[in-house]
Amino acid sequence: MALSFAQTHSYHEQGFGIATVRCVVTNDVDKLFDRVADHDVDVLQLDNVARDLNISNGSFAVDAMELSIDAASLQTQTDHDCLAFFLGATDVTRYRFVAVFMNPTYTADPDKVDVSCLLFVGRVLSDVSADDQRWYGSEWSPDIDPMSTYKFNAHSFDITALDTVKLPHLFVGWWADETMFGEGDPDIAPVDTATIDGMFANRVGWLADDEFVMNPGTQPNTYAKFYQLGNMYSTLVLLLTKTGEILAEKLGFGTYTIDLIESDLGYETCPVVYEQVHKTSSAGSGGSITYDQLRVEQVIVDQSQRVPVEISADADKGIMIHKRMVVPVEDGEKGLSWHRNGSVSDLLFDIARTFGLYVSFKYISANHIEVRFISRAALVEADETYIRDSTKGSRNISSLASESSDVPIYEARSGNWSFDGADVFFETNASTLEPSQRITNYSTLPSGSREKSMPRIERLLHSHSWPMIYCVPKDGPLYYDQIGRERATKTYFIPANTIFSLSGTESNTIGFDNGLFNNLSIESLSTSIYRRFDRVHALDVTQCNLTPNFYRPCAYIFAQVNGENVVYETLSDYVNALVGRDAEQYLMEYEIDVPFWNGFSKNADGASASWSTLRLGSRIKLNETVRVLDETTNVFSDVATEREYVVIGIKYDLKEPKTTLKLQRRSRFAFASYDGDITAPVVYFPAGPHVGDGDTIVYEPGEAVNASDVVYVGDDGLVYRAEADQLLYDRTLGVALQDATTGDLVSVQHTGRVYSSSFSFIPGRPVFLRTNDTGTNLSQTILLEKNGREDLFACMGSADSSRSFIIDIRRYILDY
């Protein structure tokens, strides 16, 4: 049966008049806001309410309250009943809700405390401590009958409530007896599978048939789609709605509403664009898809298409995720999916940690909350907060240093087979998937070295990735090189989680003609985040005109940190930069005592001062005079210095009007939108395993050539230094292995891996032929548009180390 106790105390704050604190404890959350309680008492010793920004892992800490009851002060039966009611919290099946209101005002109908006066609402924890003040009993008596002071703690109801709802509750159901699989049907049914299925669909990623190039304006019939993508925000809303249903039943509420507020991530991203060889392709016999319709010739990370990304229902900006992140299927996927979290609160914090965000809760009423993800750019308030006075200040230069020694390194995987960013995993012998070389190298490190030299590794929930599958066809035809000799089996690159639509029929099983593949299913869990991009790469414009809604994986992160524009290649890089910045650069906290509750205002003259003006993220300026030495004249002078701080902790002392603030320099939170120059696209040519060291042929030079130069074979059979000229489009290209001049002989490598101590490459990036009169004609700088001496886009392959690259020649004539 519902029962409530209330206590109201008033204090005189100098300059602010009477300040009133009201505390209510009840077993029925609906009675927390009642103007009239069942019983009024005067035995509660309210200690403090604390709010903190949890700076160690990028989330909001749980708001906490401390209070006590001294048994010696109990005078009436109601007083004793109040203590017994509080002690009922030690039974975990009984709930004791507590709320504190500051300067309460009341609504007329119904007669309730207005929610704007709410300072704290939460649940009394079951762990209670007691200090015996006096023992009663005769000498040598075993009956001590102590008089004790009981200490109680309460945590804000948002996290404590969400923590009680476990992820399996949402997908399996909830039973009132708290067992995961109770007798009969669950009291609360799980999230409807059909509803989840309806939120995910195959989304067009790129055009797999280039027929439109030959016949502009015609509707192509083959699309490559990303398998089962859905809106992240809408999925979270679905899960939080089910969480509200469970909490309403679990806690005996009529309803419990959780609203997720749309928010941006505080940075921009860009698309990954997949391109194929530009030639007409058609279906083979029997309507199967041929390899030419599927293989990707190059991957472009188009940095010129910077866009914001949001946790939002907005079809243009919202994050799209893979269905298996929400509903894992295969063994090993659970640890990479949302299901690695134990509870709903764990999931929210995991998402916040992954994107460098904070989680915030706002109460609309006791059983209605708003959940927000807040970026660092949005955390700090735009306007300044003024404080009336301070009686004490202290600086702790080791407040974070103790935590920095245990700062983890964050990594992300794009799935079971590949790492964050650009990575390639392997398919061999039809349907057998093997990890990427990056994962293999990581997993084969000696265990001893990993334990001693590697820091603690934590895995991010999502990634900025565009993994490719390196496909080796089973019993496929041999590949012939440019001068007609038989080489290794041809290989193909296909983006992970791709499904193909041929004349309207979709399939994630590729049945190739000519025995190239045999039922290769390439769908697996992907942690990548996707977004809809209307603008695509220049070579992709015609596709966009035909089908405007293209979904691309997100790549790179563009942010402004402390006034500097910074580009991060992966989500792991971004999060590690944030964590490292926090741990290494911001080791000092400033703590000040303000002898008021209401001594905070948004106006320099103190107008409209109120306790509610102060928030986590409030900006406060402090002025101090610093004695400075002029090193030239050896003259000291006093310099007035203004420093700006951000509130990261608030503690309200409820025994007397006093508020303690924890501050850190604003530069720690100095994040803003990227406003740097538009940069060129980055082209990745996937480079998989190669067979042998390649093929070399001995030629006679027609002119002096240098070792490591790109050369071509002329009509006379001699080799010459190559230029990025379209006249060389159909010439045989290779790399000279020695310096040579006319009359000498030179070995020229046409396939395989080329090594030279003179190379200085960035591994994983393509290597291009560029016109150069005086130095090497190999470069990793891409030719974006033709100029007076260059109109051939020629990629020689991809660097697999700083001193080598794997030959894989691709070329196009530039006409723009």
C-alpha cells in the first residue's frame, strides 16, 4: 500500500530571502510530487546531493544523495515508523523512492510540486550503514539495544532503473519473478521480431552494372546493396519503449516513458565510394551474375563530401547500422553486437563511449525522462554563468593523474574478420572466410609480449570501416598478363555485406557462371556506420541521377579541437585522441565553495539568480593577478589574467546553504565544427596476397633509365621512361630494376612485389605513375585532373610496406 513521508526545512540565504528544501520518501513514485504527504517528519538529516561528469569514460556519472537518521532524535511513533520505512530498503524487493525539491512551487490541478523545482529523484540503495552512538543494557547483559545513526545513500532513478532492465529482457521477455525464463508466457512480451525486421532493409550502395555508361539515361538493372541496414535512432527508440513497459510493470507504475532526443555526434564524416571498371556487363547464361558486374576496381574515400552525422530519425543525416548489431546470428557475433552489454544503461554508455559522447537525463516527471547523447562541442553552455561569491578554493593537480596510468587503448573491428578503417579479409575455396592480415598479425603476437608491452585494450561498439573481401575463385580461369602469358588465378574484391539485385531479384548468394564461385554468402555482422549520401563522387554522378538514395559507409572524422582542424582516419583514432588528451593534458581540477544555493545567475548584475541556473557544462570565468618576470629587463609586474572554466561537478550541501563546484579549464572541451579546406579524395586499391615475387623480362633501353622507374615497351621493343600520357594507355608497363643506358640490358618487372630501398611509401595507399623529368616517376599523389603534361590516370598498384608495392596496374584516360 502506498505510503509517503515528507520533511520541509527553510533557511535564510543572505540576499535571496527564504530558501526551502523539501524531501519526500515513498514506496509509490506517483506520490513523490504530491503537495501533501501521508506523514510529515523532522528527523531526516539531509547531507548532500552530488552531480558529476564522469571524466574517465565519457559518460555522465550517477547523481547521488546522502542522508541519515539519528535514532536518538526520534520522538514520536511517526518518527520511528519513518526510520523503519527507510530500513525497508535493505530488502531488494522493496523500493524506497526519494525526491528533493528546492524552493518548491505547486501546480493547481493536480496539486503537485512543479517538476522544475526537482533537485534530485532516485532510489534508496539497499546497503545501509549504522554507527552505534550508545548501548543500553545492564552490566554483563547480552542485550545491547543500541542507539544508532543510520546512513542512507540514494542514486538517481534514471540509471538505477535502466540498470535493472537487462538486454535479454527486451528480446526474450520479462517475468515478474525476475527469472530470465519463467513459467509460461512472460509478463511483458519481447520486442516484436516483425517490427525489427520491418525497420531494416537492403539499401542501394552502388551500381553493379555499368550499362548506363554506354546508354546514358537508361535504367540499369543491377544494383549492389548493403545487406539489412536500419536507422540507429529508431532502433534505440524501439528498445527504450520496451524498457519503459518493463519498468512500469516491474516498479508498479502506471506508465514509464523514456524519450530519446535526437543529437549530432559533434563531427563530420565522408562517404566511401565503390567504383568498377567502366565497361558494359551483362548477365551470363541462365541469368547468373558475372564477375564483371560485381568486382570493385577501386575504393575512394571522398573527403570533399563532408557531412554531419546524427543519432536521428532524419533520413538524410541519421546513422544507419547493420541488423546483426541488434540481432546477432552466428557464433562469435554477440561479443561485437549490442548484446555484449548486460543492461540498457550499459548499452547507452557503450554507445556514448564509442562516439566520444556523454549521456544526459532530464526529468519531465518522476516516471517520464528524456535521454540525450551530448557531444563535447555541445556540452559547454553558450553563455557565461556568474557566481555571487566564493569562500574557499583549492586546486588538485593529481585529480586525474591517478587514473591516467590505467587509460585503455580503444580499438574497433568492422566485424569478425577485419579491423577498423580500410581492411581486407579473405575468401578461399568457396564460403571459407579467413581473417585479414592485420588481425592475423595481432592474434599471433607472443602472449608474453602482449601482456608486458601492450596496454589494456577495450573494443568500441561501432566503427568507421569499409572492409573488402578478397575473393579467390574456386577452379576459376587463369589470368593472362598484358603480354599474353599465363599467370595466377584471377582474384576479385567485393565489399562485405553486399547483396545484389539483378532485374529486381535480390540474392546474397552469388552463383557465378564459369565456376568462378560456388554459393558464396558474404553477409556477416558489420559494426560500420552508414549514412545516406545524395552527392557522390564525380564519376558516380549518373548513378545518383538515376537512384538518389545511395547509402555509403562512413569514413574519416573531421573535427576541430582547441581551434585546430583535425582529420582522423578511423573512429578508434578519434576516441583514443580524446581519451589521451583527457588523461595527459588535464590533470588539474579547481574546487570552489559558494556559500549559497541560489548564488548563480546568467546576468552580470545577478538578476534572476537561482540554483537551477547552474548545470554541468556551465561556463565560469575566474580572474586572478599573476606576478610575471620580464626575462629581458628582470622586472616583475602584476598581470591581470582571465581564465575560463567549465563545471564538471556540483555538490549541494543540504545542511546549510553551500554549493561546491569542481571546475576544469574550458580548453578541455574546446570542440567545434571542422572548417578546414576541402581536401582531395583518397583512393584505395585493395591489395591482397600475391603469388611469388613476380615476373621479370630483360630488355634493352632506348634511353637512360633509372632503377625503380616506371618504363614502357616501345614499338621498337626497347624500353623508355614512362609519363602519365594517354599515348601510353595500351603500352606494356613495368618497373626497371637497375640503372641502365643504351647498349646495356635492364630487367623489368611486370607482376608481383617490387622492392627498393629508395622507396618511401605509406603502406596501404596506392602508387601512381606521374610525369617527372628529374626524379622518380612513382608517386602516391593522385592525379585529379589533366594538365599540360598529364592526362593518363595510371595506378601501378598498392604499397604493402614503406619499401615495396604490389603491381596491379589500372589506368583511365582523363578528359576533364
